[in-house]
Amino acid sequence: MSLLKLHILHHPEPHVLASMPPNSDIIWDRSGSVLFSVTYTSTETSVICAESAVPKGVTTEGPFHVFEVAGPLDFALAGVLASIIDPLAARGITVITTSTYETDWILVRVDRAEEAEQIWRREGFLVTPPHLGEGS
């Protein structure tokens, strides 16, 4: 059982991880993306966004469901991400993670998202749709 009783929001809109050459200009439509994250390195540009935002011909991995840790999270908290992903790793579920100033985000392949949600619930996390009254 997790010592941290976190609330995880399940966003079922299909998102992907896209790969572009280094220094690519990303001027894609962000509407429909619960998470739109662009990361530049010396060797690549990576984008996490709604599947529908990616132009044709761009290499992608996914689709994924996006899970958001309800925040903001206190920077003094240690082990938040580990407590979330360790139970999934133990069951062979691969994830992609990223963080923003306020919270952590976990991407789980669509075909394993329901299983991840069930594992988290057994670990003591509250997992809900992002808005009350919605199913995930």
C-alpha cells in the first residue's frame, strides 16, 4: 500500500509521443491536448500531445492515456513518482513520465490504461475522471 494517498486524474483522450529533428519549430494546434509538452535536446525535439495534433508523416509512439497527479504537489515530497510507477513496473507496464511545475504526468499505453488504474486503486490511490460525472 502506498503511504502517499494521491488523487490521479485519468484523461482518456489519445495522446502520443512524437519525434522531430533537433530545433524543429512546433506550431501545432494545441486544442484537444490535455498535455502539450515540447522538449528540445541537442539531438531531438520530442512532443507529447493529442494524437489529433500531430501532422501527417511525423514519427510517433502510442497512443497513450494521460494520468495527471492532482496538484499542486509540494516540492518537499519525496518519492511521489516512484510510488506511482513502481507498482506498474512490477506488472510489466511501461510508462512515459514528465513533470510540470505543479504536478507529475504519467502516460500509459491505451491497452494497459485500465489495468494501471486498477493497480493504483489497489495501492490506495484515488483514480477518477478529470471531471465529476465522466466515465474513464
